[in-house]
Amino acid sequence: MVQVLKKLIGAKYIAIARTWVPTMAGWGSVGGVALVYFTDWRLILDWVPYINGKFKDD
């Protein structure tokens, strides 16, 4: 897989992308938390099994 990527885009750009992976993962996590915070959090957290049982409507 890596050999194919090296042929397509080059080793230089693969090295640059590897340095950006932690930053992208961090900002992706922040974006996910912000999405849950600014939207209807119960709508999203209803998919989490443990939390789903705590908020049952009567």
C-alpha cells in the first residue's frame, strides 16, 4: 500500500502527511465535541447504549 502511494504522490508528501495526522485527529475530535455541544446532544447521545438508558421518556 505504501509503495503504491509513494509511486502516486511521492515520499515527500507522504512524510508531510504523517506529520499532520496527530493535528488532524485532534481537530477532528474537537469538531466532534463541538458538533455534539451545539446540536441537540440527546439526539446524538441516544446512539450511545449506556447513556441511552439514563434518559428514557415516560
